Amino acid sequence: MKLPRYKRSSPVSYAFGATLTYELLKVSPNLIKRVFLRPNQKHGHDIDSIIAQLIAFNIPIIENTKAFNVLGAKDNCLIIAEFDKPAMQLEATAETPHIVLVNPSDAGNLGTIIRSAVAFGYNNLAIITPATDHFDPKVVRASMGAIFHINIELFTSFDDYLAKYENINSSQKRLLYSFMINPEAVNLADVTLNDGSFSLIFGNEASGLPQEFADKTQAVFISQTPLVDSLNLSIAAGIAMYNFRQKLQ
């Protein structure tokens, strides 16, 4: 069996473990090409249930240790699902918020943001490249399967994103909120919303957003003590997503 290590250019990715495999089966079983089982292992009820579903969907099951070694799975990982990377685009209807990440570089942060986005009801994520590969198994794992519940679309620039999604209709534009340090930034607590047609924009972990974003969007800051320089990207995104959801209720 020929199985190369994962690469960004590969048409497939991998979901490590029973939780991710179950989420993939629940949402998009048609994407699963095959599943690897670590041989000579005692399976719990969760994996037995997954195996029964795989058989029902006629998905190939391969007992093979080599696959786990090649893909770098930990010893406690007993199952890996290989799946086709889906082609996606964002929902463009009114009342549909977007999350926009500009050049995210950390796989753990990206996966965690995806997980938080789905938890708070955000189902559309725009990523401005260059960026870490959102189908990297590390991202898939950090999302805890939430990546199978969200639409993700890549753009080569923020202007490309705006050209496609800023206009809701002929008379309404999407409200744009960028989280950054700027003299004209407003406190997150003071932002008011009338509907869900908005985008929350976050910059790179190290460099944040360029000042040019302040000219195209409403800059927003999260109030904090001066004892720390800044919040972790995934923490800041989680705070912002939760607060904006609360403003709509």
C-alpha cells in the first residue's frame, strides 16, 4: 500500500481518531475514501459503532500499522479516516456573518478558531492567503471535527474578498469590523448591531492587521489591562464572536 505523507497539494486529508471520524461520518460520509484501523487492538463501543457505519456506507476499512507510522499518528490513535478535500464557498445571503482571517500562520490557532466559530453559530470563514493549510491534519484535529461543519473559502487578498461578498444586495453593504490597535478603534462593548450581515476580521498572530484595514473597516479593540501586550489570536476571536452573537439576541 502506497501512502505518502500529507502535503498541501494532496487532494485528500486525514481525520485522526474516533471523534473526528465520527463527525465526518455524521456530516459528509461521501467524502471518506477509506479508513485505517490499527491492527490487533481492542476496540471500544465508539469504534465498533463507527465500523458498523463504515460497513453500511461501503467505505473500505484497512487494518494496517504502516499508515499510522507514515502519517505520524500517536500510539493512542486507533483509527484514521482519509477524506477528499471538498470545494467550498461562503454563503452570501443577508443575515449571514463571516469570519475573515488574514494570513493565519498557526495550525492550532486556526483549528481552535474554527471550533469556536461553529460553537457560536458562525458557519462561514474566509482566509486571506498566504496562510496555514486549513486541511492540514493538525488543523482538522485542533478543530475537533468542527471543520466539517463550516464553509471555508480562500482569497489572495482582502480586496478580492470584498469584491465578492461586501455587497449583500443592491442597497446593502456588509458591515466590516477589524480587530486592531488604532486611534479610531471603538470598544467592543460599544458596538451595536441591527442584523447579522457583518464580517469580523482578524490579522496574523505576529503582525496583526496592517493599518490600511482601518481605512476600509471599523476598527474595534477588546478592552484589557496593560499588564499584557495582547491576547492570543484564538482567544481574541472567541471573545469577539461570542460578544457579537450576544449583540444580536
